[in-house]
Amino acid sequence: NKGDAVRDILHETGATSSTASILFVGDDVTDEDAFVALRPIPGAVTARVGEPTTQSAARYSLDDTRAVRELLQTLVNPRT
């Protein structure tokens, strides 16, 4: 599942350190395992795309793909 895949990637890359930046965005029930796997990682940001639900393990929600694009653009080109 995606949770196992995320854990493997984190282990292989050493991304569990406090200096790592982790962003996982998903819109499907299959993404929930990844949201759960990332919860204990300090600084990991998880966001569910679509209707907000209290049943999601993601910390944040984004309305649609346009909101995802805006988030990524902000991260790449922050306003100073």
C-alpha cells in the first residue's frame, strides 16, 4: 500500500531527519495509508484533495487541483 511505499522511501532517502521537507497530497482512499504513515514525522505536510472529511488522516484539505497548483507555486516562488 502507499503507506508502506512512503515508509520505504523515507528510509531509503533518510528523509525522516528534521531537515527533510515532506509534502504528500492525495485525493483517494488509497492515500490514507500514506497520510497515516507520515503523521509521526515532524514537519511532514499531508493534504487531501476534495471534500473535507473528518475521516481522513490528512492534516489539511485542499478544494481541488487548482488549489494544489497554487500551493506548489507558492512553495516554489514564495512572495518576499
